[in-house]
Amino acid sequence: MIATLNSSDRTEILLESYIRTAVELGEITPAMEAQIKKFAERGNLSDRNQRLLQILHDALQDGCIQRVTHRSPLDRV
């Protein structure tokens, strides 16, 4: 039997993946942050993922995770 993931399972997995990546790298891109925000706004997250969101929020507040800004190569000139 092949197990399939439903939409909320995929959301939970992706959300955790984005948060773990941000924590491991110490930075978060605007696209990742926007997607995480979308998942959070949908609600219906597990207690575990709500805790992960709080960890991410705290890490951003404490400066442990930096927001990456896109810069043009011309900015260096």
C-alpha cells in the first residue's frame, strides 16, 4: 500500500523544513519568510509547528537569524 500525503501533511513538512533551514543557516530569505507567513496565516498547525514558529520568531528577534536582502551586483560600485 502506498501512503499519500494530504495537503496539511505537506504544509507541516514544508513549514518545518523552512524553519530548520533558517535556523541551520542563520538566515532567511524573503521568499522563505513569505511562505512561512502564508502557512502560519492558514492556521490549523500542530502544536509542534506552532512551537517551531515561536522559535523562529525568537531567533529573528534575538538576531540569531538574519533576514537576507537581495542586492544588485551594482550596489558594490
